[in-house]
Amino acid sequence: MPEEKKEQECSGGIRMTRERVSADNKRIILNGRTVDVNQLVPIKYKWAWHFYLDGCANHWMPTEVSMQRDIEQWKNPTLFTDDERHVIKRVLGFFSTAETLVGNNIVLSIYKMVDNPECRQYLLRQAFEEAIHAHCFQYVVESLSLDESEIFNMYRENKEIYEKDEFSMSCTDGIIDENVDLSTKEGLQKFINNLVAFYVVTEGIFFYSGFVLMLSFGRQNRMPGVCEQIQYILRDESIHMNFGIELINTIIDENPYCWTPEFQEFLVKRIKRAVELECAYAQECLPRGVLGLNVPLLKEYIEYIADRRLEKLRLPRLYNASNPFPWMSEVIDLKKEKNFFETRVTEYQTGGALEW
């Protein structure tokens, strides 16, 4: 068969060509919607690749963390007040299902919309981490012999948790429609709204009350196994959020026509609504206050982190609140090998657990 000089196209959309991929012709969104390889090199968006490497460096598995002391403490009827047990169950009730919402959104919407290979590489890593987080809360609930039906159905039965989940899920519903066209201003704004709802709101605001509440127990050497895992999740979520904000800002920079004053105002209102929902959740978790925490302190912290998220999106701050929990920054900054609560080194030897 004579050699074809012209480009040959395959049924899947890949074509034979001597024109090589260059960094200059890479974009976050190409609207290709074709089956192709994820050609990583040459890498254009180095920030995406570095987030992937950071995620790999932070790898952990729930079952590597001992829950023995947590089990002993939870069984002790005098170690936790009723209000403290209420807080722990509410935090587990939210996280146990919220992590799956983020994973579903990656698979059902973001990965399909984002064409860039470096970003897709990170999204694959993030989806795996969301599965690890879901595994973590299953492991915690099982270890503590909690009522699985109560914890895993809390998002259906508790109004404050339901409203937070509904806020996020509505954005997935709005973007999985095959008719969404990212080449239009309206379609692109809908996608950016989805990214803000998950990376900025869900992972950047909704998770943080739970982090503060659980890590406050850890600062008193209570629930050390749960808190060690929460610490690792916090590390993961910090990377997720920063990747997402970089992704959003890059999409806007490449498509400035979508960043209208009206759309910016819409996003600010959405984040303000998210703060209201998170404050309501804090009130439900802490009707009387525990661990030196109370609703006004949590509200101030929620407003503080909301301002930081707005600034990273290049939007105006709303609250000008200060950080009432400076120790949270220390938790995020510590390297994963160091246990924040017991200052011991945790070794990761997952390969030794494999049987061939």
C-alpha cells in the first residue's frame, strides 16, 4: 500500500500529522470533546504539574493510622459531654458524603470540560484522593462502631447539611448537560460557577468549620487517630483549592470576555450565600459551645477564609474579618511526616503491605 502523504484521520479523532504539539497551542479549554491522548509534554501549565507532584508527595491511606486510642476514648462515657459527641457526629455526618460530591463532580463535569493534559493529570490524582477521603470516614465510623445509617444519611435528614450539599449538587446538575457550550459566554460562566462552587465554596469554605472543630479535639489529645486523618485531608484540600483557583483564574485570563461585572457580582453573592449556610451549620453543631469554641468565633473564621478566597479570585473582600484560630495555619504548613498532635514521625511503607 503506497504511503499516504496527506494527514490520515482515525475514527476516534486522532490524526496522523508531522505538526507536533507545542506549549503555545495548549489551552485549558479547547472545546474538542474528542477521544485523544493526554500529551503531557511539552508542559505549558507548570503550576498544574507541580500541584500533581505535591499531591503525590502527600499520599496517605486511612488504614495506616491507628484508631485504637480513639476507640478507647469513645467508649469512655465520661470523656466526652453530650454536646461534644453531637459535634463529632455532625462533622462526620457532613464529611462522610460531601467528599463523594467533589469526586463525582470531577468525573461527571470537570474532567470532560478541561482538555489540557497537565490539568487532567492533576484531576485524576484529585479524584483518587476524594476516594481516599470517603474511605477515611467509612473507616472512622466503622472503627468507632457508630450507627452507619445515622451518619451516612445525615445529609438527607439534617437541614443544615442538606442545604450545603444541595448548594454544591445544583452546580453539577447545571453543567453535565451535553448541550452546555463552553465556546459561548453563557456556557463558560456556567462552568466557572461550577468550579467556584466546588473548589472555592465546598473545599475552601464548607469544609473548614469541620476542620476547626475536629482539630480542636486533637489539640486536647482526644480522638488522635481521627484528627491525624483530618490533618492529612486538610493538607489535600488546601492543594485542591489552590489548584482550582489557579484553574479558574487561567480560564478567565484566556477568555476575558466571560468575566463581566455582572458575573463577578453573581459570584460574590454566591459566596456570601455559602457563608450564610456555613454559619447556620456552625450554629447547629455548637448550640451551646464546646472546647472554648462558640458560634461567634466560628462565624468570624468563616468570614475570614471567605475573604481570602475572594481575594484569590481577584474579587473584593466582604467582611474584613481577622483569624481567630492562627494555629490552623500551623497545621496546614507542617510537613505530612510529622504528626501535629504527638510530634512523632509517621512512616509510609504501603508497599510492604502488598502481597504478590
